[in-house]
Amino acid sequence: MRATHPLPWYMTRASFGLALATLLIACGGTPQKEAPEPVSPATETTPDLKGLTMPASLYRNEFQAAEAALARNQWMVAETSLTPLAETTLDANDSARLTYTEARIAHLRGDDPGAQALLKAMDQPGLHPAIAYRAHNFQRHLLDLQRDYLTSAALGAQLLAIAPSSDQLALKRSVWHDLMRTPPANIARARGTSTDQQWAAWLELAELANQDSTHLATGLPAWQANNPGHPANSPLPGGLQYLQDQTAAPHQVALMLPLSGRLAPAGKAVRDGYLASYFKARQGNAAPFEIRVVDSDLYPSVTEAYRAAINGGARMVVGPLSKNAVAELALEPGRPVPILALNQMDGSLPAGNSALIQFALAPEDEAAQIAEVAFGDGARRALLLRPAGAWGDKMEQALRARWQTLGGTFSSALAYTGQDDYSASIKNGLGIASSEARRRQLRDMLAEPVEFTPRRRQDIDAIFLLARNAAEARSMKPLLAFHYAGALPVYATSSVYRGSADDRDRDLNGLNLVELPWLLGSNRELSEALAKASIDAYPRLNALGADAYLLQSRFLQLQAGPDLLIRGDTGLLSLNPQLQIERELVPAKFDGGELAPR
């Protein structure tokens, strides 16, 4: 691929694995083996397409100009660059390259069905390998935006046969990412009908990856023995290879949470989710470690609680819960045992002997993801409505960065100050106020009544409603319809959903958002049991506790660094270079007052 061609997401990963591995296995007192050296993908950021070089063309300059414009999301400039080719007789390669470039233009314009049709038309025998490789990679991008992850994974697995060596690892990562995004039931159905042995093995490994760490330790070697030449055999994807030897795993863990002070309700909800998962694993003989629950409120500081946990034999600490407590613990010199903190501090993390992994339910992550959902739905020009203040500032920043990177623009962005400002903000954002002003001007000019229906501006194809809570969203969503925007798709974050059925949510019908898998039935048995046993409902914190257990039980897998992928109840979990767990949530939509996966 040339520099002007946008690289798939899987070509931009960076390695920070070896240093991370050293931090993660520093569990003090646990027998340690030398960690496998992570594979460095550094050479993959500039793929070497030997044998896949674009064919010579008389229109090389025009194509390169169009590709450079597309890299800047300037589809109209790209279209203009191709004008000289419109009335020219092209050879087969130039014709295919033109069709491919037109497909990319259609995508940025918001016409994904048109882009898919163009790609389908060029999929003919004799297509030049370099053009075919680029076209299929772009097709996978479109499939991912449409959330057809299984088809994208299957296409990626086929591309491994022609991909250059420098692309192989990154392409395997992307296939695995798509498989981890695919619902387990879909994986099982595909495996049951597959006639391709290699593809069936991919699906089998994806099913195996959902098992607990104890079963993985035995199941992975068996899978490797049965599939010695498989592309995913060495190294195993997602960091699974680190789970094959459990001798370095911590066998005593402290769960350190606030259980008696102001944050006790939240701390208890996290504790309940964690312990429910722990005891469920114990029933299956899959929790070979001891848990000690530490109430951090009983100590003068969280640092004292951390030291007490270590003195009690803990070789890993899960917690604390508050942002301030995480920041305090980050300053602890040395940090003799690893920490899985259940919040995220502001600023950079100070160095320490052992890792401090930060795992939070950060709303700004969701803001970036709803941008991807809207873009995948074909939206390109958006109205942004959000509350004034620090929370709204942070949410807009995350949304704006992702939306503009994808190629979207904002027709208008407004911050409202309170309930009295909802209608005025919507009218201003939709241009209704300007339309009404024109009516008044016309009436004054004619000096007589004028029949007039206000019109909203027509350069908006989606609305981002970054409401802080359900009440705010329930008030604003009907106002959008009242102000002639009822046909526009509306996107929000999970802050608009309380986590349980509510008849008042009928006002949110049609609203799109991203939500925790836990609240969409990913672990129904456990979530329903916790809901029945609890007086206070904190389902998201129950899910945080469940995934805290999951991450702690698979802590060795975090040595994979950016390759890490774990399907959890708070989302698809990965790790960024700042040692923060990132979550990819599930797109959902309100229908009949109920939230369901899309």
C-alpha cells in the first residue's frame, strides 16, 4: 500500500509488550518463568506489498491525487481529480482501479450501498492482485461499519492466502478482532455449517476463547496439536498463548473496595458482581486462587489498605474504586504487587515496579463509539446537542475527534444550560429559529398574514444527543420530532438508560446508543440473580465487578499488550499503551420502550 492509501485499523498497532510483561508477572513470591517475547508489529505500519504493486498506469498522477484527497476525507476533491478519466477508454486495470476509487468516494459521501455495489461489480476473474487486495480490505472496512463482523472475518481469513508477509500478523489480528465481536451463537452456527477446515478451526478457536482460563490452559494445546499449520497457531491471537502456563498467575488476590463509607453502595455492587463470578467459577473448578475482601474505608488511606492487603499475603490487588483513590495509589513508591484499579485517574501514570491497570466505565469511550455507529449507518453531517459544563465538554471532545477522523462533519453544535433551554437549543440547531425569523420578515414586508410552515435545515442527516441522564433524553427526544426532526436518526450514550425496563422510555423509541453486553443479556443468569438479591440496583457496577474478576483471572493475558482481546460483560476488552482497559460496547436501540441489540 502507498502512503496515500488509508491503512486498515489493524495496520496501526504499536508494541509495548515486553516492558508490560515484566510489570505484569512481578507478582512477588510466585514462581516465574521467562515471559515469551511479544511479537513486534513495528514493521507492519508500512506494509511492503512485494508482488502486489499497483499496475503501471497512464493516469498515475490522477489516481494518486484522488487517493491523497481521500486520505484527507475530501471526496469532492477526489472526484474532481478523476474528471479527466470520465470520457477516456481505460484498460482493464485502470477501469478496475477507477471503480475501486469511486467506491471509496461513495463511502465518504455516505452512500455505502453504492460503494458495495461498485466493489461487487469489479470482483471479476483476472482482477489484478494488488487492486483486488485493496478492494477486499476496503470491503472489510465497510462490513465492519455495518457490523457484519463474521463476513469480514471470513474474507480476512481468505486474504491471508495472498497477503504479503509484512501484513500477515496484522491481518490475523483483524480477523480475530472480528471474531471476538461476533455473538457466540453466530460463531456456533457458522462452525456447524462450515465446510472449510481452516475456517472451521478459526471458529473453534473463537468458541474456545470464551472459556475460563483453567479450561483454556488445557484446550489451547489440544487445538494447536490438531491444527499445526493453521495461521492462528503461532502465536495464538489475542494473547491466548500467555494462558497456557498458569504457574505465574497470582494465587492470592485482595478485592479492595469502599464498603462502609459514602461509596459503600457502589463498592458493594462491584463486590457482588466480582464474587458472583468467582463462586460460579469455583463451581466449575476454575478459580484456583484465594480471595480476601478488604474494606478500604476501614483504613486511614487507600495506600494503607493496599499495604495491609500485601501484608495479608495478596499477590495482586483488585481496586480501589474512586478516581481519587486510584490517583493516590499511583503515587505509592514501588507498588510491589500488580493492581487492577476500577477507575481511571486524570493525567499520566507514574512509573512503578508492578503494573497498575486502570479499568473504568468511561463515558467518553461511548461517545467515540456512537460516532462509529452513526457513520456506519451512512450519516455524514450531524447536529450535536450536549449539556454545558465539564462533562459535556469532555464528551464533545471525544465524539468530535472520532467523527471527524472518520470523515464526518458537524452542521451545528450547541450546548444547552438546562430544561428551560432544551427547545431553544433544538430550534437553533435545526435552523427553525432562522426559518421563523424569515417568516416574520416576510409578514412585515407584506403587511398581512402569511401561511408558513417552518422548515429545518436540510444539511443534517443525524443528531448526536449527549444527554446526561434518562430524564434529560426523555424531555429532548420528543422535542426533536416536534421541531420537524422526527425522521432523523438520533444517537446517544448509555447515560440515557437506567438499566431496567421503564414505561417512560417509550419517549426514547428509535433512539440509538451503545450499551454494556451485561444489560443486553450476555450473562443473564448472573445478572438476574444479582438483581433479585440486591435492594439497590447498580447493574453497571455489577458488570464492572464481573469483568474485574474476568480480567484478574486472565491477568497473564494482559502481557499481550495491544493484541489483548477478551469478551467481557462490559464490552470487548483491550489494553492501550497507557495501561487502560478500553471497552467496545454493543449497538442497541429503543423499541416499544425497551432496549434491544441492533
